Amino acid sequence: MLSKKEVKKIKKSAKAAGISTDTSNGDIRQWYTKNVTCKENLFIESCARCRNRLICDGIYTQYARNFGTDEFEPVKGDTILDPLYYRRNNQAWRVLKTDCNCS
């Protein structure tokens, strides 16, 4: 768990980047993932044309170092803004949610 000081620092950085610090809309969580948790991950040239570019964590540097990035191709279609898009549209997640009686 983050300390209050760390949360304050994160919110200040997000606000400077023009991101809402209201946690209800998910913007700050998405910003935190991209700019803190996954900041070392790679985004190659084709990522700019991918529909998942705003919700993707990028390519882990260890993966790129070991296997390269040639296999990655942009996914065509409208840009996805919802970070939970694939979970909401994947039957496996619904089954898990039902099995565990989660709400």
C-alpha cells in the first residue's frame, strides 16, 4: 500500500500531466500504470496505430531483449478507452465472477 506522501506525489504528477485525480473515472489509475508501474516498458512505432494503445502496458523490456519485437502488429479498429474492455467482453471473466460470487 502506498503512503499518503506517495499518493500526494502521484496525484501532483498526474495533475501536472493534465490527468484528473478523481479516482472514480479511472483516469489516474490508467495514468499511474503507464507512467509509474510500466514506465520502462517499450512502445514501438506500430503501437501508435493500435486500437489498444491507450490501455496497453507496452512490451516488457525483458521480453523484447529475449525475443525481439518483430512479432507485434497493431490491432485494427476504433481506439479502446476503457481499461476493462476485454474483461467485460470475455466470457471467462464472467464465469470467474459467477463462481466466486463476486459483485
